[in-house]
Amino acid sequence: MASSMLNGAENLTLIRGIAPTCFGWNVSDLRGKQFPKFSLVNSKARSKTLVPRCSLSASRPASQPRFIQHKKEAFWFYRFLSIVYDHVINPGHWTEDMRDEALEPADLSNKNMIVVDVGGGTGFTTLGIVKHVDAKNVTILDQSPHQLAKAKKKEPLKDCKIIEGDAEDLPFRTDYADRYVSAGSIEYWPDPQRGIKEAYRVLKLGGKACVIGPVYPTFWLSRFFADVWMLFPKEEEYIEWFKKAGFKDVQLKRIGPKWYRGVRRHGLIMGCSVTGVKPASGDSPLQLGPKEEDVTEPVKPLVFFSRFILGALAATYFVLVPIYMWLKDQIVPKGQPI
């Protein structure tokens, strides 16, 4: 499986790309930056912590358009995407074997655990959770009623609690859950640090958070479309968010579709599984200001529509990437790089 994590190379020189200019920002080139050394991870063994010594990937401007990284655009984006999500999106980006491998570090070892699946959407990830935990102990939360309607129709999830809610303001008491899982949601959070701080708050002492999400591309064209669409964090950003929230034993496990053969230059919609353990009861020690996005503010229709269309067009690129990689996998002989 292409979770292979680091695929053997200890130092990888990033590709130098041309920096496109559009929408008022410059995507800086890579100029031969190096990956730091990591401990290799065997998919059958316990994941090792990736501790970056320097930037792991191309630097990004501080401000990006990220046209679907707003709750309102994401709501309508999934209003339409929910229709085909399980049948069109998951086969190219989030397969069952990827899901099961990504959930392994969450250590779902007890059927009586209380688990919250934040941004659970259609329940695809939850199906992996209820293999190990009684469905009656699992809560699926998402801001999209259209996605949740799909989850409600799945027989294995009929005993799960299904609620609408905000990942940055969870409707659970402090020290509530044994496990926090969020897959394919962080990319839509206006403030990822706030969402991970909430993960810390709702967990019990010794509880574990598992966030599964995208990774930032190094290929220049993929970087361009990633920046237009939504948040693609860098690996060290995940680690920093977890540590700032107060988590200990922070680990990152790389995942990816098997036909990619470990290639990560185009970024991945589901590219890593990050876990951390809550070391003390109570709220996170991190103090944050007010939310970045106020969903009660009125929408400017033209701005909203423009953002939505541009973001959806950028998303189309990432629908085509796994098809392109699958074709290369079929054409290029095994054992050769693609």
C-alpha cells in the first residue's frame, strides 16, 4: 500500500517550479529545498513521529484565496457533491484500505469507547470506526445536512448519533470522548488551530485525536489549484497545530492511493493521519481570539457566487489527478518511478 510513508528516501530535493501569478499573489518556487530526515514507517508497525527540522515543502504566501475554505461556500459545495461523493470522489482519493490504514493509529481498541467523528459527512469514515466501536457510542457531526442524510441511510450507522455542528465550536462537554476522529474536514476550516484546540477540549485525559487530511503539493500547477481551492496543510503544520493545542506523543503517518506508488508531488486529498494524546484533563492551554469567520454576517451574492465557481473549477483539477496517476500506473512498468 502506498501509505509507505516515506518510500525509502531520506533526503528528497523538491522540484524547482515556475511561480505562477494570479489572483494577486505569487506562489514562490522551491529552489532546491530539502526534506529533512525522518524515521521510516512500516505500515504493519507503529507509526513513527515525524519531527521536521525545517520546512518540508514549498513555502506558501501568508494569504491565499482558498475559495472553498469558508463555511458558507463549503456548505453549498457539498450540497451538490454529496450526490456523487461516495461513488466519484472516494474511489479516487479515499478508498476503504486507505481509510482502515489511516484509522489504525487512532487505536480504536475498545468497543465501549466514546468516539466523535467530526466532519463525518456521508459516514464513509464512520463505517471504518464502527468496525471496532459499537455504533451507539459514536457521534457523527457535520455542518452539511445533505451529507448527513447520506450517512443516515447506511445500515451499519443506524445506531450512531448524527448531529449538525461546527468543528470549531463543538457541542460536546469538556472531557467527553475517548477518541476524536476527523477525516477530510480540516481543509474547510477557516481556522485549523481552533478546530484542533476543540479536539483537545472534548477528549478525556489520555484520549487520542486522529486528524486525516490533505497534504500540500510540490508540483507548481498542483500548488496553484490547491491554493485556489481550499487549505492543503504542510506536514509540519499539522504537527505544530497539535503541539500548540497541548497534545503529546504527536505522530504523523503518510497515506495515499496505492496506484500513486508513493508519489506526493501533486498533493493528496487524503495524505496523512496525524494523532496526539491529551495529557491532562480540562480545556486546551492555548488561548485564541474570536473566530475568523462569522457565519451570521450577510452574504454578498456576487462575491459568494464568484468564489464558489472558482473554487469548484479548481476542485475539478483534483478529480482528474487520480485518473492521470492511475493511467500512469497502468502504462509505466512496475518498479519504475511515475
